Amino acid sequence: MANTNKALIYIITAALILLNSCDKQNNNLHLLSSTFFTLIIDGKQTILYTLKNEKGSCAQFTNYGARWLSMWVPDKRGNFKDVVLGFEKLDGYRNATEKYHGATVGRICGRIDRGVFYMDGDTFKLANNDGFGEPVRNNLHGGVKGFHAVVWNGKMGKNSYNEEYVEFTYFSKDGEEGFPGDLNAKVTYTLTSDNSIKIEYEATSNKPTVVNLTNHAFFNLSGNPKNNILSHRLTLKADSFVECNQYLIPTGKILGVEGTPLDFRKPINVGKNIDSDYDQVFKGKGFAVAYVNNLDSSKPLTSVAMLEDTLSGITMEVKTDQPSLQFYNGWLFNGKDIGKGNIHYNESAGLVLETQQYPDAPNHNNFPSIRLEPGKVYHHTAIYKFGISL
């Protein structure tokens, strides 16, 4: 009888913790306020969306850029930490030096060489908006007003597992930012019961076009961006990578990681090799590398990366069906952007692990095609699963 009573007390206590956890975060852990995310942009209303699960984790999003704004997960001591970099007000995202915090980027993520690609005998000229290097010569992340800078339609719901999701849709008209075809894009974020964010991308077009979407969230698993991520332990399950030139444009070659400072097949600290003289490393700063994922064709999704902060104990596993993973450790942060908690984002305040197709794919016939035909559906799934190291 005593054991039964103890079990009952445990169940009731656990239920109360789950019931109150997200409310507790609202009171003590500074969940973003809808007051600061309600604007009219281009005649459309921006909205803040908050998802929660039974374990007490919370994630927040906005329809401005279909952005992932925050992710509250427990550390090894049971304290909830926000592991996604960002800002406390929408204007922070609009005015930031780093424009892509948490955003859905497209129609093509990454760089397009000289802002030009060719398809079916036609030349498509895009904006030269890449701030990396001189002169400004490439297209970056879909252009000046790519998917990161528009207001999407949004709605919340629950799936058959009673998990909360938010769905964003956007109609990109033919010729927008230079891309062909009327494109209907959809991004769905689901906060699952196992503390994952599942991101599902879809798109259709009425003309042949190109599509390569991703999410540009910066992660810091310590929950405190005053601590950089160079001591995070990273595993990338990739045997090769896409070689790039000094402008971060692919040369067309796929090279092996064996014997290079890009080899993360066994867990090592992010910052271990940043002083390398290897030409694919920005010496003293770090990495901006597209890895070639070793996809398992027998499974719908493959685990391609694992990140861990040993101090907080928080881990993040990345699964995807995409052939590439872009790893960038935020070395262009210069302290000008002031994020949540009035923290200046300095070099390596966070890192990105972006699931996607190869960069500059339309200009390389040996890369997997990102062409989307009318009547076909672009699909892309990524899962970011948060846990605690054993």
C-alpha cells in the first residue's frame, strides 16, 4: 500500500510539473511576448506562435520569415534553457546585421555564383546581395527580399499524436527575386513529444523552377550565448564535402574529409582545428562547409549530426532526407547585434546545421538537381531532437 501511495504521489507531482512548466517559463524564463511581435508589414499582420509539449518544452515562431525564434529544453539539472539565438522584439530580426536568424530561406538557400543560373536555354539573373567578400558578386539565400523577409500565412493545430504544430504558407509569384514560376511554399514546424522540432517543407510550381529551402537557426546549447560554441562537441557523419573557392562558391569537386581538419566523424570540439592552414578553414575563425551526408536509403531519415554542450548536458541530433548539411560556426558575428537578455552576439555565439541540397546546384551538372517541375512536389524533412547526454 505504501508503494502504491508513493507511486500515486509521483504521478500527481509529475503531472503538476508538466502542467505548470510552460507557465513557469513564461514567468521566469522570459518567453517572448506577442506584444513585441505584432506589426503590420507589407499590409500583413505578424504573429507570435508558441508551441508546448507534455514534457514542458516550448518553442516559438513568427510568420515573419517563417522563423524559429526560441527553443526551451531542460539541461542536465532540470533547468530549462533557450538554445536558439534571436531577439526579444521583431524589429531585432528586421534590423540585425545577421538577417537570417531562425528564418526559412529560399527560394534557394546558400550562394549562386555571380547571381546567375541557366535553365532550358534561358538566363535568370538574380540580385548580387552577398555581403561576404569584395566585390559583392553572388546571390545569397534567395535575394534581397527572399523568404526570410516576407510575411507568411500561419495557423496552429495538433496532429494525430496530439502534438502541436504551426504551419506557414507563402505564395511567391513568377519573377519574384528573379526566379521563374508561381511557387506555393509550405513549412510546418511540429514540437514532438520527445523534444524534437520536426520541420517539413513542401513546394509546387506552375513552371519549371529551382527550389532549395532550409532553416537558418543558430544554436547554442549552453543556453547562454556569452559562452561561445567552440567547446561544443560536434559529430558530422559525412565522409566528404563540397569544395569551395575564396567566395564560398563550389568548385564542383567533392573531396574526402579523411586527414583534413574538416573530419568530424568522431566527436571533437568545434574549435579544435580553427587555427588550421587548410584552405577550406577560415584560419582563427572557423567553418562554412557543405558536407555530403551519408544517407541511408533504407530509412526515410538519416541521423547526420550530433551536437553536445558538456556543461549544460544538452544534446541535439539532426536527422534529414537531404544530401547536404551546411555547417557554419557564426564567425562573422561582430558584437553589433544585441540578442535576448541584452547579450552581444560575438564570434561563434552560435552555429548552424542546415539540411539542404548542395549550394549553387543549378550551375553544376554533377550535383543533385534542385529543379522542380509543374505537377511535382518538393519535399524536405528535417528533425532537430534535443536531449540530455548520459
